[in-house]
Amino acid sequence: MSQKVLLNATEVNIILHRLACQLIEKHKDFANTVLIGIQPRGKFLAERLTKMLKDEYKIKNVQLGLLDITFFRDDFRRGEKTLEANTTEINFIVEDKNIVFIDDVLYTGRSIRSALTAIQSFGRPKEIELLTLIDRRFSRHLPIQPDYRGRQVDAINNEKVKVNWKENEGEDSVYLINN
């Protein structure tokens, strides 16, 4: 197994600032926009962006929710390994709001399809956008594209993209791993 560094901590930080600025350009003061981190891995990116928007860009109205998609996945109960549910924490109304789904890697698009189904339990959003740190553009099974992307990666199917966050792996980095 070999691995190649795609992004180091400095590059991840630069990308996060660029993504935050793109969100501000589109959503201004976030009065009618909410951020939803897709559990489990989108949580870290969503929390980091929310903190950055509030602390560094002084946006007061940023609301963050976390959405568990486990029971909406099309591979639920299909594999040998039992999927474990995460928590959903949405303490606000999504009805008629602009939602930005946040996930670390966009691969096949199936997680996003699950999120689109899951969010309907909370109301009917006005608009849904997608923000991803890594877009694996040649691996899509569904016609889903990000509105905001940190970096596009051309990885073949036996390669894996691994995103590390300081909060859980001790470093901010992105690796391309060849099995």
C-alpha cells in the first residue's frame, strides 16, 4: 500500500478560507441559509467552516446542523458489516431555507442522494447546494456535482482518498492511497 500527500495542513487551511469566502459571496449574512454536515465525515469540515465563518469572518447568523444518513443509504443491510448510526442534530427549521450540504469527499454521489432523502423529514428547503473538500469527479454513479469544491482529484477506483482532520486524526491532510 502506498500513499501520496494531496494536501498538507497549510493547503487545507487555504482551501477552507476560499470555501468560506465563496459561501459569504453567495449567502451574505446567512439569514436564510443553514449548513448541514453529513455524518460522519462531513461533520469535521462543517464544524471547521462554521467556526471560521463566525470567528474570522464575523458572520453572526451561521446555523449548523448534522444529518445522519445511515438508514437512508441504498446499501443499508447489504454488507457483512452492520452500519452504525450517528446522531442527527438539526435544531432549526429547514422549511424554505437555503441548505448547504457539507461532506469531505464526493465519490459516487450515493451519500448525497441519501442526504437529499433524509432532509425531507425536516421540511421542504428552498434550495440545496453541495460543498465538498474533495471531488472525485470520475467516480460518480449518480448525476450529482458540487456547487463548491476544494480540490478535484482524478483517482481510479482502487485508489482511496483519505481526509484527516486535526480533531480526530491529529493532523489536517489529504492522502491518495493506492491499495
